[in-house]
Amino acid sequence: MPAKKTAKFETLPSGTLRVRLRLQGHKEVSETFPLFRDTAQDRRLQRIDAEEWAAKTRRELVIGTHVSTKEAEQLRLRDALCKYRDERLTGEISKESNARKDRNRIAQILADPIADRTIASLHTTDIAIYRDDLQDRAKVVHGKELKRTSISNKIQLITRALKHIGEKVQGVPDLTGVRMPAESPGRDRRVEADEMSALLKLAEQTNPLLPLIIKFATQTALRRERILEFRLSHIRPIGQGKMAIKFPKDAGIKRKRAGIVPITREIQALIDQAAVINASRNTDEMNSSQADIVFRINGNTLDYQWRKIILAADIKNLHFHDLRHEATSLLFERGLNTAEVMSITGHSTTEMVDRYSHYSAILVLEKLEETVSPESLASDFQLLLENFNERGGDIKQLRVLIENKFAMASVL
């Protein structure tokens, strides 16, 4: 006698697949699996999700571990996002600038149809469809694909909101593990010497702090937000009378890591010049918590003045963050290895910083072409010594011979 079926699959006129699970001694359990795009692939994935749910729920009913998901079936994703926004995105839990960005992202998600889906009905396939929909809309509206981070930030907000509400609500699905688009290759924009000269000249005419900030960015490889929050109290001794910039850890706040920046003579000179400018300005309205800020400029003002000088200099495709790229490349060109550069820039993986190392390839080539073989070097010294002896061992004459030798090499 064939086994009695416990699961009934029913396709509704809307395309939604409803599964009813009946097991003797238990109340009927049901679940729905919406179909957003009527394609063979999506119907196949819908059926797979439904069958997996039916098998999993049947096992739970048999062994007595099934938990009612009634509340999760009534709450919508909108409820989870609003709850996360109101309870987690606060000043005590998250850095305000990051929280502000997340609140904006939540507002965008709330305007999308997925926000009205019930929590229990969501599956990883739904998140994958939402990911693709975000990409498709970006192509239509902006004519180009969204960056990986733009999509992953929204997807991560959804999973974090579900995890938060799942602390009190049973039946919240785990939607982690959805594949994100391929990582972008990253920008490789370098600042040409004539561009830097023009920028510094215009910056000096705009705001006396602006050229110092530009130079500071290319010397330290610090991110814009770190430069603006840099304080004299962040300068710490590192031994042997040397100093470095070390930002304190922000307890409970997730943000990009900053490295330890040794203070060179050039960096110290920029700090000293900023102090002179600050002393010449009226600081009566500044409270004590802002008194030791080195570059006293509002972030919006910095952005406006940067765009202003970029337009005035007619420089294309140059972002302020490219100064950090430039600084990282310069560190390699000054002879530092990857580990040393990472200790300054704060990059967390070698993959993130390695793309800057190839910028110095032309310098390496020049060094290779200038390299002298041991045989030719020995021959040169022998000739110099012979001439030295022929001229009576006069040390001044030896200096002249060496200078002539290097002068000839530079001409060649």
C-alpha cells in the first residue's frame, strides 16, 4: 500500500505555491512561496524551496522540535527594518555618520515591494531576486551597474534586521549566504605633478587649511573622515623620541580601521602650519572638546571647496579619496614593503593594498636599467685608482675623477 502523502502543493492564480502539511496528531502547518518572475528557472527554485521546507518541517513535527512561526507569518520585513532602525541605529550603538547612511538605506528598502513580504515567507531566493532587481533598476536609471558595496550594504541591513527581530520572534529565516556581484577592480587614478601643482595653488586661494589637508592626505594615506577628526591628542610616542598618529579604538562602533602613521618632518610641518592658522582665527565659540582638532573645517565645507578647485583646475575624474590611493602608491615607491604599508594605511588584507604596488613598476625598471654589473663596477674602480696614482695620489683629483664619471653616466 503506498505511503500516505503528508504534503499538498497547490499553485494559486498569482503564481504563489502553497504547501499544506498534514501529519496525524498535529495541527495542519502551511507555508506559501511567492513567484515574482514567471520563468522556468524561478519556478524550479520556488519548488525546491517548498520541498525543502516541507521535508524540514515534517522532520521537526515527527521528533517534536517544530516551533510555531505564526508571529513571523504576520510580521512583515518592514516591521523588522523599522524595529532595527529604532532600537539599534542609535548614537550609543553605532557611529552617527554610519547610522545615518543605514537609515537612508532602510528608507530605500521600505519603498521596495520586498518590504511588504511577511518575514516567514522570505527565502534566500527572494534576496537573490531583490539583488538582481537592484542591479537592473540601476542600469535603467543610471546606465551602469551598482557597485558591489552598494548592493551588499542593503542586503546586510536586511539580514541584520532579521537577526535582531529573531531574538524575540520564532520562525525568522536565516537569509545569509546570498552571493554578491563580483568585486570591482578598484580605482587606479594617480595624481599627476601638474595636477597637484594646480590644486595646491587654487586651494591656497580658497582656504589656507585646504592645501595643508591635501598634502596631509598624500603624506599619511588617511581617509577623509580620519583627517577631519584628527586631534593633537592622537599623537603618541613610539619610542626613541619618535611620534606617530594613533587613533583610539571606538568601543562598540564598527568602522574602517586606521593604521599607525609615523610623523615625518613633512607631516609635522603640516601640523605646525595648521596650528598657526588655528591660532590666528577666532576660537571663542569652539568648545573644549574641539580645541585640539588639527584641521578645523566642516566636512561639507571641505567637499564643496574640493569640488570647486577641481572644476577650476579642469581636472577630470579625481576624487578626494584618490589622494589616499596616491599616498599608498608613494609609500611603495619610497621602498616600503606590503606589511609596512599596511601598518600605515590600515588595510586589512594584502589583496586590498597589493593593487597599489604595481604603480611603482616604472621606478623599479629605472633602477634595473641603472644597475651596474659587478664586473663593470670593478673595472671602473680600477681605472679610477690608476688615474689617482698617476696624478700623485691627490685626493682632490680623485674627487674630480669621480664627479666626471657620474656626470658622464647621467648624460648617457
